[in-house]
Amino acid sequence: MELIFERSREGRGCSVLPECDVPVVLPEGLCRDQELHLPQVSETDISRHYTALAGQTYGVNDGFYPLGSCTMKYNPKIDEETAAFPGFTEIHPLQPVHTVQGCLGVLAKAEELLCEITGMDGMSFQPAAGAHGEFTGLLLIKAYHESRNDSKRTKILVPDSAHGTNPASASMAGFTIVNVPSAPDGGVDLEALKAAVGEDTAGLMLTNPNTVGLFDRNILKITEIVHGAGGLCYYDGANLNAVMGVARPGDMGFDVVHLNLHKTFAAPHGGGGPGSGPCGCKDFLIPFLPGPRVNRTADGYAMERLETSVGSVKAFYGNFAVVVKSLTYILMLGREGITEASQNAVLNANYMMHGLMDLYEMAFPGICMHEFVMDLAKLKHETGASALDVAKTLLDYGIHPPTMYFPLIVHEALMIEPTETESRETLDHVIDIFRQVYKRAKEEGEALHQSPTKTPIGRPDEVQAARKPVIRYAFAGEE
Ligand SMILES: *Cc1c(COP(=O)(O)O)cnc(C)c1O
């Protein structure tokens, strides 16, 4: 499609600005030496341009979006409505505390409910995303060991199935990473874990269910081994959608968690963000949580900054509107609804897995949690069509592909997370599409390298697009 600059016509426009009535005095040398190339377009042009752009995006409001590990569930519209209440939007973070009691009440209620769901005792809403919550949680672990003058604990254990943000956050927090291999059943290898822990262990980072969609049945043994060695246990809450209302990380032995409100708790994700990755912890770590924290007092809510806090990880209270959306979601679902959401997420994943497992090879057959991983190595070997080719072909059928090539322990991985918000009809339709694509891979094999053919662009050079993105329009005669 035409870019907004290409729609531009000299002299056209739609702004109605008053004449400037103050003298413009800019110091010599600070003025542009070239005209500013603003697009000159009519309101009709602008409106059509952005409507056309919107038509080229794909989100959960358009269709199925099974991006494994990312929990792309439907975002209820009522969440947007409450987040837009003027009492939540027309405020300033520096206004006196007695004038924003309702907003502090939202933070206090969200903290209470999310602590109940996770089995934690306190939570900070400052972190802006999951990875940011991880970093914050690791700072708590670091502060805890430092408070005990235990300076030799410099290592964080991370299983080889972990999300890439886990080792990245641990490294940013100043730790060295020790990789713990998975056992053949997809869980943590207990013997390898026992061999890896020691006096230098600061903690372990784990998600349960893990990134292959399996609940680690040894979880109590795992957290006991780490605690036995003097380390703490960090729960990556990105997969909480499988177990909320059913099992709590606090009861599994975890000391610190992060949640992804933009995954599990139905706030918009990615381009629809911003996100929120609250960091929760057990009692003994609360003194280290980033501030300011909301406290209930005899005359309402107060803000408190703890002396021992690791400091602020974001301005003020984090992405407050996201918390309003997620609190709305939790209150709308209620105690039973929260549990049912997880149960349906698990049911939907198993339904899809069973609809595909006679064709596609599953990395870990058997009952899965809220997502499952297919291994396309055999298909690629037999036909030349890879996980990438299958994912790209799905685009021609109008659905979003699943997560590809993650987790790293499965080489031709497609990771599918349908979420609880898809109906049986949608799942049947999508199963049918995956089956058709499989048959095409068998019949056409390497021809699928050309997919997709029905989208505005086919296969961009993804490395160049990431390393050398073209994000500025170049006018004739410019670089
Ligand atoms: C999404 C995800 C993260 C990171 O969360 P962001 O909000 O994207 O920063 C961490 N771990 C797992 C398992 C995830 O799926």
C-alpha cells in the first residue's frame, strides 16, 4: 500500500491552526537548513490511510492466535471501560494521597487478590513486563543474600527449557547462569539439579507448568533441594494460565514470582500494550520490594517507601491502567471463574492436541497443560517442509501461526496455546486447517518454502528486518 508520504500532495492539508502571534526567535545554528517534510494530506486521506493500516494488522479480535507461552487470550471490553473511568485517567502521580484513595484501593485490592491466587504475601506493581518482573525478583534474591552477608551466592540455576528472558534477567542482575538439563520426561533432572546446587547457589528460576506444557510433578522436591542448599526459588508466572485457582506457586515452595497481567489476566498484549509484570514475594522478602507501596491505615490508604527496598524499577506505581483492567477481569470472573478459565485452557489444549496427534508428532505425548509442543523434525526430514514452512503456510488460511523454534530443546518446535477463550467450533476449524497444511507438506514438500502467497508481503528477510530495520522514509535525494 501507499505510504502516507506517497499520498502527500503539495498544499493539501486539514489542520486549522491560528496565526502565530508571538515572535519566533531561534538562535542561529539551531534552525533546520531544510524544509520539514511533513505529509500534506486531507482528512479523508489520513482516515483511509490508517483504516487501511489497521486492516493489515492481526490481533486476537481478528481471529485465532495460538502463540504458545504468550497466552493471547481475548481481552474483555469491560476492562477497557473501567480503565477509562475519569477517576483513573484524570489523575497525576504527584497529587496528594488523600485525593486518590480509590486508585490506591485498586492497587491494594489487586495485591490482595493476586497474592491469594499465587500464595504470596506482598506484591509490587512497578515492573512493566514479565522480564522486568524477573529482573526485580532477582534483585530481591540478591538483596536477601546480601542482608545476611552471604556474598558467595552468585549463581542462578536455569533449566534448559527456560524462556530466554530468564538467563537474560539473571545476567542483568549480576548473576552467573548455571544451565540445568531436562530429564527425558521434560521435567527438571533431579540428579542434575542436586549436582548443580551448592554454597554458591543464589536461586533457581522455573516456570511450572514448564515451556513444554508439562506440570513438573517433582516440584516439591525441586524447591526443597534448592532451599536445602540455601538458595531461593523464583517462579516465572508466564504459564499461570494453566493453574490459577488450582495450584499456587507459594504452596509449591516458591519465594518470589512475577505475573504477566498482559497474558494471564487479560490485559492487551504486544502492540496493544503497555504490559505489567508485578513481582510478588513471601513475607521475609517484602522489605526489599520496590516502592512506593500502598498501606492500609486507620484513615485510609497511605504510600510507604521502605528503607530496605531495592529501589524503584519504574516511575511511581507502574502501569496503573493495566492493573485496573486485570482487577476488573478477576472481579468479573470471581473465585470460580478464575479456576474455570484455567481448566478450560487446559481442556482446549488437550482437545487440539488430540485432534492433531495422529498426523503431527508431539514432543511429549500424554496429557498436556495449557499448551503443547509439536516436533516437526520427522516431517522436515521426510518432506523438506520445516516448522517455519508450516507456520508460514498457516498465514494463507487466515490464522496466526503458533510460536516457532521454542523451547530450544525441541528442534523443529511449534508450540500451540489455544487459550480458554476459543470455542469448540474455532478449535475444530483450526484443527482442520493444521491437518490440511500437513497433507500439503506431504504432497508438495519444499513448495511450502514459497508460503505465504495471500498476504501483503511474503517472506521478509527476518535477520535484516531485525538487525537493519528501515524505520524512516527516505525522500528522493536523501539517504
Ligand atoms: C512471556 C514470557 C516471559 C516474559 O514476559 P514479557 O512480559 O514478555 O517480558 C517470561 N517467561 C515466559 C515463560 C514467557 O512466556
